[in-house]
Amino acid sequence: MLVLVAPGQGAQTPGFLTPWLDLPGAADRLAAWSDAIGLDLAHYGTRADADAIRDTAVAQPLLVAAGLLSSAALGDIRPGAVAGHSVGEITAAAYAGVFSEDAALGFVRKRGLAMADAAAVTETGMAALLGGDPEVTLAHLEKLGLTPANVNGAGQIVAAGTAEQLAALAEDKPEGVRKVVPLKVAGAFHTHHMAPAVATLEEAAKGLDVADPKLTYLSNRDGKAVTKGSDVVARLVGQVANPVRWDLCMDTFQELGVTALIEVCPGGTLTGLAKRALKGVRTLAVKTPDDLDAARELIAETAAADAAGTADAADV
């Protein structure tokens, strides 16, 4: 069984969209989305520097656009499940048919702007903690007033809070944590600091034309499948101020019997987690169009194995 996943903020790097614009129709699609949301996605994806694309209002639509371009380039496939990390949930929801690609770009543009405004109130940020015992780490974060904004599994928890709280964390790591890595984000996402953005997104969600997902869609809230489109959107709205439980999504992958995982552009982060947490699952990160042939091959091999397994079960 194949799962298709989409990364979240921080996965972007300068120029990462450049090779994708050589694909047939890609530049036109990106231009149309840019006109619709009032943001030059081609400029930010090909020429802007790291500081420019770190801006929340830029990074979020850029990541969704990249995910939609790269997933479309894989062809007409039907994964067993889809999921996204943080803003990647919007990419996954569009892929599952909850709303259109155009609607996804419009919604994520409003999300990015609202979260950027919320982040501007107080100087905040996020840092990844690598290694250590989760219970020890969580207790230590609580002591420092930090929020475990992303519980990613595979020995990684992301803390979020004020600049002062993160500075204290850098000086006083939890026991067993190997490293504290500041993230390329501009706010304490998935914490109470993002509460002002929730009301904005609730209003934006009213204008969405929503359908029930056509694929198994897993939510960051609890890793569970969501079958109603209205529930997907409600979770997307609330998730900006609540922790991402990617560890629970990966638990569900295992329960579903996932054998292969493909991460759409800019892939790498989620496949890294999967390699450590989902032993035996084949993983592939789509970073450039050069990765598409290998991705299609993995898709075909997984489909063949699934068909063979179904046939064997029918013969029993």
C-alpha cells in the first residue's frame, strides 16, 4: 500500500522550484495561481533568497504550489492514503478532492497572511529537539513554558515559544537530547500564539466549495482518517493553534499496512522520519523532476504487489 505525503514549512530552499517550471504546463499553472492570490510564486520559487521565502505569508503558498505541481507530475495515481505535515495538510486535502487546487492556493494564502500577522505580535520561533526520552523532553518543555508544537516521532519533538524561552532551551537542553536545531520559520506555529489566525481562517473556510475526500485522508490532530469534507476543513482551521501529531499519523500508516511512502516536492523531511520510524517501508523523496521516474516505478511496483496480495487472498 502506498501513502502520499506533503511536507510542511521549513522544507523550502532557494530556487527549489526552478527545474519544475520546465515541465509542460507547469509555468502556466504557477502563473495562474500567482495572479489569483497576488503573489509571484515563480519569483519566490526560483530567484528569491532564503530570508524572503522564510516569510510565512510566502512559504506556505509556495509549498502547497510545489506539492500540487509535483504530485500532478506523478500521473493519475490512487494512493491508499494521503497526509500532510502542517501546511502540507492543505496539499493533501486538495489531492484527496476536498477542494480544488485553486481553492487550496486561495485558502493557504489567507492562512499564511493570518499566521504571519499573529507571529508579528511577539517574537517567537521553533526548534527541533533530536533524541532523548519523549516524556522527559515534554516535562522539560513544560518547565520552560514551551509548547511541543510538533510531535514527529522517530526521536523528534519540535518546541515552540518566545525567543527568550527558546534561548533558555538552547542553554538548558532536556536530558538525553543530542541537539537543539532552530527551524527556518517565523513564528511559534501550532501554539496559542496562533490563536488570532483561527478566526480569520474560520471566515475564509465559509467560502470553500467542499466535498468529502475521495481517498483516505489522515489528520494531524490525531492521525485518524477523516471521511467528511466539512470535518477536514474544520480541522485545518483549528490545527494552526494546536500541536501536529505526525507520530500518530505514522502509527496509522503502520496500522493500514503501508509498504511505500512518497513525499512530494520539496521532499526529504518526512521520508527522513519514516526511515527511522517505519522500518521496512520503502520511501522516496521527490525533490526534482529527476526523481519522477523512480517514483513512478515505486508506484507501479506497489500497485502490482497490492494486486498480487488481493489475488492471493481471494484464492484462500
